[in-house]
Amino acid sequence: MLRPAGSLLCLGLGSVVRCAPGACQEATQRLTLGLRIRGVRCYSSGGVPSGPGQQGQVGKVHRIPGQYKPSQFDKKILLWTGRFKSMEEIPPEVPPEMIDAARNKARVKACYIMIGLTIIACFAVIASAKRAAERHESLTSWNLAKKAKWREEAALAAQAKAK
């Protein structure tokens, strides 16, 4: 938050304070102590406030609720991923981590199923194309036949209008 930069002291919030060349370290300590005294809390990585006057107190930490009521879809995912054997075994509230893990596992399973279906579809298209090649069918021949049919229909329509 506070760092000396030459003869300037950067406060970290966009503010810069000019100080004497050797006095930046002292100014940093004074400003840090002043911020703590005025009520700005400094937190450690554990989430417990650490400042003067709060050494022995443990601050209230807000947490995610420990239990989650699963929906019908969540229950189906829990069954499909193998967490529970039947719907009756699923408790009314489960930890959110269990739901997240089941959803991730279901995502992976769905991706594997889609990969498998794509590979099967590729082999089906290859087999179909080989059979069409044996019958001497191609997209070009289909297109030429379709255009010839359209020309005949257009000629018949023109003859009908001429009469």
C-alpha cells in the first residue's frame, strides 16, 4: 500500500506525498501507524483483523452457507455421477462442494459422450459416402439432374402460358 519511490511516497490509492530523500522510510511508518489508529483495519491472509487494540479478538468472517438444498436437476446429476444410488438416499441439504464436484463430473461425462457421438457420426458419413461412390452418385450429378428438372418444368410452364 505504501512504498517509497525516490523522494516520493506512493500511497497506493493514486496519491503521492513528497518527502525528504532520507525521510521516506520514517514517513511510511508514521502513515501506516496513523492509518491503523484511525480505524483502517489491516487484514492478514487468514482473514482475521490484526491491528492495535484487536490483538486478542477474532473478527467475524462471512462465509458461504455450509449446506445447499439441491433442486431436482441437481439430484439427477448427483445420481448420474454416482454420488448416491437412489433419490431417497440424497439428504435434504448437501455441501455446495459436493454439488460443484458432481456438476463438473457431469460436464466431463457429457463432453465424452459428445466426442463419442461425433466420432460415430464421422464413420457413418464415411460409410455413406463410400456407398454413394459405388453407385456413382455425387453432389455434382445431383445438382445437374436438379437443374435439368427445373429447366424442363420452366419449359413446360412457358408452353402452358403460350397456349
